[in-house]
Amino acid sequence: MGTLKFFPFQSSIQPGFWNSLANKKLEEIKLSESPLKIWGTFTHTNPPRAQLSPRMCVEWDALEDSIAPSWNQTYVRGEVMLMNTIESFKKLDKNAYLKRCGEQIWTKIKSGEFWKDPSVLSQFSVLMFGDLKKFQFYYWFAFPAFNLPSNIKLESSSSLRETLSEEDCSRLAAASVQFSKEFPNSVYAFVRVGDEKVTFEPISAALESCEEKSARRTMLCAFDPCSANEFPGWPLRNLVAAIAATHPRILSQTELLCLRVCTREGSYDAGHSLLLKLQASEDKIDEMPGVVGWEKNEKNQLSPRFVNMRTSMDPVKIAESSVDLNLKLMKWRLLPDIDLELLKSTKFLLLGSGTLGCGVARSLLGWGARNITFLDNAKVSYSNPVRQSLYEFQDCLNGGQSKAASAAKRLEQIFPGVKTKGIDMSIPMPGHTISETTEEKVKASHDQLKGLIEEHDVIFLLMDSRESRWLPTVMTACYPEKLVINAALGFDTYLVMRHGIRKLDQSIPATNKGALRGEQLGCYFCNDVVAPGDSLSDRTLDMQCTVTRPGGSAIAAALAVELAVSCLEHPLRAGAPAPPPGEGGETEESVLGIVPHTIRGSLHSYHQFLPTAPAFSQCTACSPTVIKLYKEEGFELVRKVSADPKYLEDVTGLTDLLNNSDIINSVIGLEDDDTFSLTSGSDV
């Protein structure tokens, strides 16, 4: 007589699982510590000479609801308890936890449920804590199993080949493969070996009288992940305990087959399987035995294992996951309804790569933007790097690098996961005459700008002059789905606004007492009664440079991005309503709060207010007249206003308006330079 011993499982987690678990934590379970269902796999097809210990593998798809079965892999159900803090992972009473796992199995044993669903006998549990910032994980596997009574002894142990013929071994192996196909993921079976065939049946067949069917011998079978000659693997242990607790007589009457199958010379072979004969008392086990099963770590100690995935993962993938981490944490408690995938897929076009352009790009990265295009015609000068965060001293050498290209390159260095490019191009402007020699180039720039606007979803106007904003405003007004964000700086003031949307088949609706909808909001030019013209010529040095308090650009850039994101997260997107002018009225919010039309601020008084201005029916950029003309004439309209900006005043009726002294006398005159110098700092 000998002592029945079992080889315990050793765990093996594939690297892809950690990424799946991290995504599951961030996207679904968040702060919950409720157990997650998981699949583990072991194989009973190891070569007999390998002498391998049982290994429970957790694959990359272990968190899926279902797994495709395989004849040479057995899938078992387990659960993962992912703790929120390392302290809770350490403080959890491991003995009590393992006992609770054992109690769940024992309840199903005593109720007899295991006969119908024997998979409950092989379930496992994993305690885990993951530091998702560092991609480090602590984990501890538990394979709950019961201590067997001392009266259960091993009477004999032999290989199947020593007991059955080679023909029977081959038939048994083939029958096991067929059984695995019919009953996928089965760990246990009842085997009948007849004169002409071998049959595998669910273990509940062991409760029937063996004489009812012709069989030379019957066996209770456990698929065995161990290839060692001496003892079986872990799955057999709970089967023996379950039978001893319910029908102990079966243990002495029926042999136990530890099934191991391999292929040899093109055929299945099970001859190296273990065949055990036990001697046991006929007294049932009434009380739940002690529970064991915590896995030992690499040092052969009862302690958790540790894995650092940072060293083995693609750095770019780590960066992408880390960038998304803060945003996904917002969804846990603060913003469960925010659509982060929308921000990731949105295409942003930044017209202007100066102080504002750099700030906007960096803030967009923080919101998870993945598609950013820069457009600028300037070179990086020596005064730029201290104020414009995407440039360095080296970019100023040899006459200066292209701002747009340098900004895109630096952005990619900051975050390799972003898709970005820089386009060196000038924007056609009113009052800037087009000569015969430059017309072809200007038209090409016009066509390229039009294509870029069509390709992108959100357009930021961050240029260094008022007139450079006119053509993009006209173009975007032709696309109601485009969101346009405008930002400008003065010495100690800033302006951030979004353009209203225009529909070519409708006139601009009148305002109402409530919130102004997107169609009712004005654009950057709607508050002007003069057309944009050449403001760049004949300027002194202080007028050419961006003379502004350094903190203003950071504030304006941040507000521009926040306004864009708030608008995108509103159900109406670019058409989101703005708070009504003055007090009262209804205000509609996105998941991030209100979506203002305009944000004006002063660093002098540290004051900020949110005016809402309606669209102007005679606007030189977004009025139905101008949109219709541009729709019909395209570049020809640009050529006309380049030669004579007053043309816009004539076609929109502003000329007649300006000649009406009664109306003009009632207009409060306010020059742009009195409050806002409309520059982004892209020059000096």
C-alpha cells in the first residue's frame, strides 16, 4: 500500500493576457472588485519522455465568454479577483479566501451536482493587483483541492500499456478524442472497455450498474496534465474526494485512469496513461476536509508571483495605453458618458503653428487625439522656442526649419502613436494682390486648403492676422458638419470662440429668448462692419511681433481645446446651442458642461466672460450671399477680394449700411487693437 500523491499545477500567463486585463479594468470593471470569469487551459498530450509537471495556462483570450474547443487542450473555468490597491491585495485573508473557494466546490459535491457538471471540481481562482501606470502585476493562483482521508490508499499503479493491449490503447485514445469533440472542455469521463470497442461517457454513468452494458473493465477517467511516471496530476484529486463523499464504494470497485494521449506514427496513443487501483473505506466523508492549493512562486515559497511587462512590451504600445489611462479613469466616476473613441478618431487641422498652435496641439494630445495636421508658412526663429513649446534651439539654425514640419516631428517624438504631418503653405488673403506670376501658386494653395478642410473634422484658426482667417471661415461655412474654433491674443487679453454653422439652403434664423442654436451663432467676422484687408504691410517692429503676456497663450490654447472637446461631446456637435445673451434663458450642456459661443478674458483684471453673438446677415465671411458666391465662383471670388477687399462690402450690402448715417451714428466704434491683437505669435 502506498500514499496517493498528486503533482500540483504551475501557472503560466501569456503576455497578451495582461493587455486584455488592463483594457477590461479600464473599460468595464473599473473600481469593482467582483470576480471576473476566466478560462484556463491545460494539455494532456505531453510526450511521455518530457516528464513535465502540470501547467495551467492563461492565454490572451482568457477573458472571452466562450472558447473554441480543441481535442488536445482542456479548458477549465476560473475566476480573477482584481484588487484596486496593493494594500487590499496584501491584507486579504488568503486562508479564508481559499476556504471559501473550497466551500463552493464542497456544496456542489454534497448536493450531487458535480455528477452532472463535473467541471466544478477543477475550477481555480487568481488574486491579482495591477499597477497600470507601470505595467506591473502581482498575482497568486489558487487551485482549491481537498485533503484526502488517510484511509484512501494507493493499491497499485501501472501504465495503461501494461494492462491493455496495444489495440485497446489505440481504440481508447481515439475514443477520448471523439469524446472531447462531443463534450468540449470535459475534464472527467467514465470509460468502458469492451471486446470490440471503447466508449467514453459522462461520469454520471458510473452510478449505473456496470452489468447493464457489456464491458471487460470500467474506469473513472481524469484528463491528466502530468507526464511524470510516478503520480497523477492535480485534477484527479477532487474527483477522488467527491466520490469518497458521495459513493465511496466506487473507489474500490472502479479503476482510475489518468488519461494521457499523444500521437505516435500518425495514430493516437494512450499507452503511457496511468492506471490506478485504490483501497478505500466505504464510510462517506461528511465534513468538508481541509483545503489546499495556493501555488508556490519561483523560489518555491507560498507567496505571490510578480511580472513586469514594461520590459517586454512595445514602447509605443505602452505609451498609447499610458496616454489613454488618465482619460479612461475619468469614465470610472466623473464622466461615464464621455466618448473617448470619438476624440481619438476625430481629425484636427491647426491653421497656424505658433504660440497658440503649439499649445493647442499639446492639449489635444492630452485628450487622446490621434490625428493632427499643422499648416504654416513661417520658419522657426530664435525667439520662438522659449514661447512655442514644440520647438528647440536646433530648429532655428540654418535659417530656421519649417514650423509646420518641425511641430509635426516634435509631436511625434512626444507621442509616437499620433498621426501627424506638417504642411508649409500660405493662405490666400483679402487685400494681398495676386500677380500673374503668383496666381498659379496661390490657386494651388487655395485648392490644397479646400482639400484639407474637407478631410478634417475640426479646424482651429490660430493664424497671425485677421485677413488670413477669412478664406478658411468661408470654406468651412460651406460644410455645416465642420467645427471651427478661433483663438486670438492681445497684450493681456484673449479671445476664444466657435463659429456657428451655416446651411446653404436656409437663411440665418432669428434669435430667440432661449439658448442660441448652432445655426444662429456668429463667426469671427460677424461683429465687423468692414471687410478684412491687408493688415501686415507698413507695420513697425512692435506691430509685427506678438507683444503679449506669456501666460495668455497657454490659457487661450487650453480654452480652445476644451471648447472643441465640449462641443464634440454634445449630441449636436458643431450645432450645439450656446448660453443666451444676458441673464435667464435655457442652457443645454454637453457631458462636460456648457458649450459657450465666445470666451473673452483679461489678465489685467483676471476676469473672464462668455458673450454670445448672433450671426450677422451681412457678414463678409459667413453670410448666405458670400457662401453662395464662393460656391459658384470658388477661386475667382478669392482673386476678386485679393485685388479689392471692398468688393465684399459691396456684395453683402455693407457699403450701403456704412453710407446710412442714421445707422452708423448708433454703432459703437471699437477697433480690434483696442482690445485684441489678432495674432498667434507665429512670427517672432
